[in-house]
Amino acid sequence: MASLYWFLVGVLFFCLYAVAESSFVEVVCDPISMGQVNHQSLLKCEVKLTQPIPDLEITLVVWKKKGDESPIALYNFKNEKPFKEQPGFTFPNRNMNDFNVSLLISNIEVKHQGIYTCMVMTSSGSSNSQTELKVMARYSNLTVRSINAYKDPKVSQTLICEATGGYPEGNLRWIVENNTDWTKSSKQTATKMENGLLKMHSELPLLKGSTFDRYSCVLFNSSGGRQESVLFTLHNQGKCFSNTFHKIHTLVKD
């Protein structure tokens, strides 16, 4: 019965969507909404009138995410319990007649990213609007380690820099002495984890006879903001290498 209920709501949603342009009511949403993983995010939408209408009442509000068959939140003033919301989604405003029809997502995950449509039906017409939710997560556990390169006789060893738990894909850059950028000599990959977040991995091969003593792996987020860096100091004693590294934390200014 529950699935049939949401199916009928979906049919109603698309019927009203088709006639939304012929009303005196306008739904206005923020074009872009930002969400931080493991935090709340508010998709802001409000109802505005194109001309004064006395005693206007909001009778139906439907929120739907693009790609999902069923609506995620519904308000219907005719029902005994007018609010029906999927887990994790809620209308923070329970008085719809103050024209605030925003949707609150209680715990942001990567899967929540996408385009959301808010459809509103009133006593004087209907309208709809969209907002795009962009999800972000800060990377953590930036580390650098080295491995011996047995397969390539030209390479003495390879430095590996990794960071986990971020989103969207960031950038790992390699800086050597005299602030020289060696990123072009590295290979970077991003692997999706079970929760949708990413693990960044970068490998920098060190050629024999051309290595410096100090290498920094610098983590930049998807917006190009510098988040953190690790300084790796290499001590060459014949065929024996001893490795030390120090973390240098840099404040993010996104």
C-alpha cells in the first residue's frame, strides 16, 4: 500500500508539473545548495506571488530528487497527518502558509548529491522550481611513504602519497626543493570507497642519480584550495634508505 501511495503521488506530481507555468504563484529556490558530509543541509525554497492574492493557501508540496521514482517529502493539507517524509528528510517549517517550503536533509551523504524539484499547489495555482545539491567532504589522513622499485632499473624508489575520505576528487601535487613542481612526473588515481567518498593516491618515481633530499606532497581540494601538506625527507646512504616525514598543516580557505 505504501508503494502504491507514493506512485499515485508521483503521478500527481508530474501532472501538476505540466501546468505549473499557468499560475500566479512562483516557487523560488536557491539554484545551488551546498552540503557537507555528516552535517545537515537545507534546500531553501519559498513561495512568491506574481500579484496580490488574498487568503492564499498552500494545499500541496512535493519534493522529488531527479532519478528517484518516489517523492522524498510531501505535505497535503487534506490528510489527517499532512506531512509524509522519507527517512532523513523533513520539512523544518510546519506552517506552510508562511510560504517557506524548504527541505532539510539531516545527515548528508554522497548519494544525496543531485537535482531536487519542489512543486507547490495552492488555492490559486501551482508552480515548481529546482535546486542542485553539491556535496563536499574534507580529506584526512594525508601520508607519504616509499617503496623500493625493483621492476624498473632506472628508478631507485617510488614515493606514495595518499589521502582518504574526501569528495569530490581533489589533487595531490609534488613539490621539491626550490619550490619546483614535479607533479607531471607522478601518476594520480581516485578510488571510490563503500560510502561514496574517495581515496586519493599519487605515485612519484625517483630516478637514480637525480633525487633531491626533500619532497612535499600537497593536498588541494576540488575548489583548488590548499588543505594540507606532508614533508618527506630522504637520506641516501648507499643502498640503504632511512625515511622520515613531518606533517605541516595548513588552514583551508575555500
